[in-house]
Amino acid sequence: MTEIDANIDALVPAWLTLPDIAEQLGVEVTRVRQLVKEGQLIAVRRGENRALHVPAAFIDGDKVVKGLSGTLTLLRDDGFTDEEMLEWLFTPDDSLPGTPAQALSENRGTEVKRRAQALAV
């Protein structure tokens, strides 16, 4: 869990706290913490009270966005830090178009994973 950088904070349009995510997913907060610990979600400390927040784009209704976990694993394997992953996921990519996070939420995960794999080359 990382302290958020102002540039990254500006890239991510909306954030959710862990209790908000737990409510949306219909699980306990401890389960959301486990998803963060397992690397299926990225949480950062932000705001006055430095509470943990996750980008709202990572949650689709009552589930984690399809393809996010695999993409995060690819980026971690490429040596990306949490901040670098957030920057990459929320920076517009003309070849997609939009951001990788938007593409994941639109079920275009294969395209996103291809770009993440290409980063390792």
C-alpha cells in the first residue's frame, strides 16, 4: 500500500474506500483487504486521514473488473510499482483508445494485456 503521489491522484477520476468496496461487493472489509494483499486490487493512502482508497474504475457493480487481476500480475512481473501501475492504467493510450483502465471496464482486457506484455520486451 502506497502513499499517493499528486500526479497519480490527478489521473484517477474517482476513488472508493475499502468499506465502500466491501459494501458494493457484498463482502466484509477484511475480504477487500485480502484482495489488496493478494495483488488483485491496488490500494493507496490518500486524503486528510490517509485512509486506503482503490480506484473506482476497478469495481464493476458487485465485482472486480474482469481482467484487472491478470493485468496487475503482468505489470508486477514487469517490475512495476503500485504507483507505476496506476499511472500506466490511467494514462490515455491512443492505440486503445482511452486508458487501459477504461478498456478493462469495457471488456477489452485482451488488448490491455497485450500492451502490458509488450512492456516487458
